[in-house]
Amino acid sequence: MQMQFKQKLPFEKVILISAPWPLYNRPSIQIGTLKSYLKKELPDLKVDAHHFYLKVAETIGYRRYRAISERTWLAETVYGALLYPKHLENIKNIFYKQAAGKPLLRKIVFETLTKQIQEVSEAFIHNIDWEKYGLAGFSICLCQLTASLYFIKKIKKQFPNLLTVVGGSMFTGNATRNLFEMFPEIDIAINGEGELPLSRFISHLKNSMSDGEIPPIQGIVTPESAKKEAPVSFLQMNELSDLVPPDYDDYFELLQSFEPEKTFFPTLPMEISRGCWWRRKQEGVKSAGCAFCNLNLQWDGYRSKDPAQVVLEIDHLTTKYKTLSVAFMDNLLPLKTSRDIFNRIERLGKDFRLFGEIRANTPGRVLDAMQAAGMHEVQIGIEALSTRLLKKLNKGTTAIQNIEIMKHCEMMGITNSSNLILHFPGSDQKDVDETLRNLDFVLPFHPLKIVHFWLGFGSPVWQNPATFGIKAVFNHRNYAGIFPVNIFKTIRFMIQAYRGDIGHQKKLWQPVKKKLKAWKKSYDELHQGPRHENILTFRDGKNFMIIRQKRLEGQHLTHRLEGTSRAIYLFCRHRRSLKKILDRFPSVTLDRIEPFLKMMVDKKLMFEENDNYLSLAVPDNPHAS
Ligand code: SF4
């Protein structure tokens, strides 16, 4: 059966909307990229992109917006209350529970906040001439669900002939099936990335001279096609070279309309790749990729842009928008081409401030190229400091690899904003013991952020719950507090809950949590003072070296290494196996080298794992090493 719709002719204009709560200081890459692609493919189509969340941030204040947008449940409750006012009490409870740790939000009057949001949202709807548009597209990612549904409901009520289209990571594959039944205001869902399906759909609408039917288009899910048994269709670009740089004009125009004291220099989001190369099929592994991760449901495989394209794009965007902060939104930067890309970015000669996500096994030379190009902050896929647990997570890395890259970031002055996952289902006392032991060695480095495991729809753990000791999976109960019961029972939401060893895990990981908090406190205190000094450093005297360990209490410790001891310590600035050390220093016998290495490990000056050794001190003057 073909889809029926009432088409407005002529079809000349579309509107794309990004609802709260993405980070306010960045334009939406989703609608920015879609806009530029549609303009390229359909030059006579007019596309307006509304980064409406920025207006909300300006209205309620940037600090308050940030505090809400940092937590999914805080974000989803605000528009949840506007969508379902009958559930206000339940929704308020969720909000205040989540706000407990946030001084900025604890004392807020929820009704005042929602009223303020309602007013600015209604003004937005009121000020747009919706009759001009043939289609309204909503990009729905994490934290944007209730806000997008609110707008769709309100707009559709007033303009029933406007086609409403949803896309984004929130609903993919079979999760789109029951959407139309539960939210009849949605006309079409896009499964996977939007560029090809949406441009083909719009092209059909533009060229069709009559009301009514459209043929099936891959990636376009309609109420009719959703009912069919066959897998939901999907269509993505073979190559990212078809993309042109995102168009952020609408975001910057909105920002410039604010009072001078409310403007700022935004960060420009960019993408080099889509998908994750670590998720490739692996032999003997049921589901590829990290066990907890559901970040790549909307993509098939891994695609990355050519280095020349990336460099042209970053140059173009920063020149056009006159800002130098760029965040690479990739789930994972490409391994093979990153060095070339960042070498070329460096040659542009601009003082960039870059952010990107990388894996722990990123080679040192790639990290060097990133730093030279202006990489200021990285999120490394650390997740655990126990090799035993990393295996369960299917990270494909080891604790010593994690510690090595943490050390290199510290040495290079790159902020490492990575996570440590607690409460992973199936983790045990041995994982915790290993983590506690290894934590003693990373205290000189930037602390990891505590993240409690949450079950993502479609992640390998969700797909194979029994493997992780999980007895049942279901929607997170907070959705039941927000949505009517029929929706809660029918829709598979992104955040899932489970029955398993939750209570046991909480108890198990308590000492780690305590140690992580102490780590952050001591790191912050040791870095107080006018000059940033690393905690564990060495100065080299060519045939001797002095290592300094800063301590919170008591005198700082110093150690002197001479001759071969110094040479071994320098050799182990990258992790080295015992065999490699012995090969490199043939004049030193095993019975002499082992006690030395053991002493260095006991003093927490080196880390050891499975006969691999890593020196932990970083050069006091990194430029001299
Ligand atoms: S966590 Fe990162 S590396 Fe792991 S599967 Fe997800 S995107 Fe890939």
C-alpha cells in the first residue's frame, strides 16, 4: 500500500527544528548538515533551520540551561510536564530527585520553570508562518524526546496539513514501528541517517503534480510501511564525500539577535566519520563493539571523509563563523587517516581549540599530531582500569594501555575528560580489586569521571542480557512517570532498565567510588597555585635523573636514578615487556633488573601488568624530552 497525504503545492520550503536540550553553545550538526545537503541536492528548495534550544537557553539563563541539559531525566521532565500536565506530580518528583545534587536547580520552582519554557515555546510557534512550509523535520536525539513531541503535537494541531517528519538517533529500526500509533501527529519517520531518504522524499513531493500517493522510498517509514513484517528499510550514503560543510547561519543569526552580554563564541561541531570502526564483526564475539554502547544504531559500518575534505571544511567553517573552537562529533576518530588529517590541520596555521573522542590504543605519533593541530581536550574510551573488566566490556584494550594514554595526555597538557564505568552487570570482586590496585598508580593524572552503567536500547548487553546475568529488560521506570501507560508499554525507549545484580553491584563498587572522589580532591588540591605543575615529574641530567613526587601531606618525595637505572626508566616511557627491556640492556641480568623494577613499582613510579612496564613520571619540561 502506498502512503496517502494531502500535499500543498507548490512545495518550496521546509523547516528543520532542533528542540531543547542539546549543548547550547554549539549549533546542531544534525540540522546544519541536513540543511546544506538539501540545498546542494535541491537548489531551488528553501530550508530554514531553527536551533530553538539556543533561544530557550538565553531565556532561562545559560547556567541553568546547562545544568538541566547535563542530565537526561532533568531535560525530559520539563517538556514532559507540558505534554502531560496530568502527570505533573510524578514528573516533578523525578525532576527534584535528579536535581538533588545540583545547587542551581534544587531550589527552583518547577512550575515557574515550565511556565517560562511554555511561553518561549509558544512564542516560537506563534512567530512562524507555518503555512509557508511543506514539511517540518525534527531531529530527535537523546534529551530531545519530550520537547520534540511537544512541538509536533502543538504545531500539528494548528496546521494539520503540515507534514511532520522525525529522524535522529532516538528511534531507529524496529523502534519506529509503533511510533505512529502512539503519536499520530507524526507522519513520517526516517530510519538511519536523513540525507538520502529526506532529499528523495522532498524531491518526489516537489515533482509530484497531484495530491496523494508516494512510492516507497528506502529509509522513509510511513504508518503503512511500519505495519509490514519486513525489516524497516534503511538508506545511507556510500561515501561521506557527498556531504558539504554544515550550514550554521540560522544559529549565528539567532545568537547575534541577543543582547551583547548574552552573546558568546560558540564551538563548531564537525564530523570526520560516521559509525565506529571498533564495531566491525569480530570472530568469536556475539555482538561487535563495546558491550554497553548503543551509539551507532542509525549507521551501518564505518565511513570517514577524505583528509583533504576535512581540512577544507574546518578552514571554511572557522573562517566563515570566526570562531576557533571545534568539536569533532565522531563516535570515534579514524585510526588510519587521523595523523594525516591533524598534520594538515596544523599546517593551516590557525590557533584551534579542538575536542575529539579517541580510543586508548591511539598511537603516540597520532596524539602528537593532534596536539600540534590544537587538540585541547579528548574523551578516551577508558571505561575501566581493570583488564579483566575491560575484557567483559569488549573494549579490546588493557589497563596498562589506558594508563599509558592517560600519562601522555597529562604530559602533553591535553585535558582528558574520560569516564570510569561503575556497576557493570556481571562485574565481580576481582574486577573491583584490580581497579582499586591500579587506581593507586594513576593518581598523578587527570581524574576519571564516575559514570554508572545504564542499559542502552540495542547495545550488546541489551541484546544478550543472559550473558551478563540480566534476567529481564524493560523501559526505564522514569518513562512511566512521564508518559501515559499505553505509550510506556508500547514504545521501546532508548534508556532501558533491567532486573539483575544491581544491588550487589552498588555495594561492590562503593570503595572504588570513594577512591575516585578522593583522587579528584587530591588532584585539584595539588594543582592549586599560580603555576600548573604535574604531580609526578622528572628532570634529566643526562647520566642521572631526578624524579619528584608531589604529595598533599608532608614533603614532596625525590628520587635519583643513575646510569642504567635512568636509561631503563626512560626506555619505559612507553610500555615495554620485560623481554624487550632485557634485549635492550643485555649487560644487565634478570636477577638485577627484576628487583629494580619491583622497587619502582612499589614506589608507584612505574606500573606493571603481565610483565609489561610503564614509567609514570612525565618530563618536568616536556619540550626538553
Ligand atoms: S564506545 Fe566508542 S569504541 Fe566502543 S563501540 Fe561505542 S563508539 Fe565504538
